Amino acid sequence: MTTDATTTAILDAAERLFAGSGYDATSIREITRLAGVNVAAVHYHFGDKPAVLRAVTGRIVGPMNARRFRLLELAQAAAAPDPAPIEAVVDAFVRPDIETLLALQRRGTTVAHFLGRVYSDQTAWIRQMTSEQFAETEQRFVPAIAAALPHLAPDEIAWRIARFAVVLVHTFATWPADGMDEPTAELTVRRLVNFATPAFRAPAIDDAREVDARAR
């Protein structure tokens, strides 16, 4: 078995077992047994079980983020020289998640549910993994949202992105067992954009107090 074939077999086996039994309940030996490799192969290619989880999630999140960045670039190019409107920025943020969920249907909805559980886990090292995997997303989307909504400070935008990410994690965790067709997925994207856009547009809390004071 080639190196690429070995790593793919390990990741395929780990994904299947993690999704079915959960990360904690899955052992390295179970992964190697299903992958048809020895324990030494896992340690050689990945090191330990947390590294396997990083790789399992990373091969899903990596292309999803690449798609997110491409959609953002297209939205910015279409609006230039003006900033991309907030609706287009939010669409670029959301759409790859729903596209990924559709793609994961072919590998079983339990994979999507598993990802939802992983990214809602508050274990310190998993939170660190999540932060690393989505660091560039924040780096790219905070300035894009700031350009569309200049009344918001970057730290306020980052806070709102983090809150909205919880909604997307919930979407993964509750993806319907019978899957979803493309028209319904498109409707889900539009609903999420329609839901999130007013939340991003809302004034920051200090501004909201000022508005309330003026209204009295």
C-alpha cells in the first residue's frame, strides 16, 4: 500500500468509526483493524489519536474554507470598487457549509452529526484545533464585514461571527437523517443569510444605548 493509500485508508476508517461510535469510544487498534494497517502506520503518519481527528476534520474543513474564500473573492470583485454588500459576504460564509453537508450525505449523515459534536466540544485541545482551522476565515471575513458595516469594530464583528458559527455547528449536528435535496439546501442558505444579516447590521451595544436615549 502506498503512503497516500495508507493515509487515506486510515482517515476513511477513522472517520467512519468516529462518526459511528464517537471519538472517545474509538481506539487506535479499531482504526487500524478497519483500515487494514498496523498500529505503527498510524503513529508514523499521524502520531496519535488527536492528530488523526485533526486530519479527519481538516480534510473536510480545508476544502470548505477554500470554497468560502473563493466565494468571498468573487463577491468582492463583483462589487468593486465598492465593498461587497453584507448579504453577499454572509452568503459566502454560509454557502460552503451547506454544500459540504450535501456532499457528506453520500458518506452518511452521521459524519455531519459527528462534525457538529466535534465543533461544539469545549475540550481545550479541540477548541484550539477549531481555532487553528478557522483562523484564516476570521482573518478574511472580519475586514470584509467591516468594509460593508463600518459602524462595527473588528472585535465586535469577530464576536458576532463566533456566535453565528454556533448556528452553523447546530446545522451540522441536526442535519436531517433522510438528507436534503439541492432546492431545500438552497432554501436553507437563503434562510441563514436572511437570519444572520440583520444580526450583523445591528448597532453595537453602546450605539444601541445611544439610539434608545435619543428615542426617549
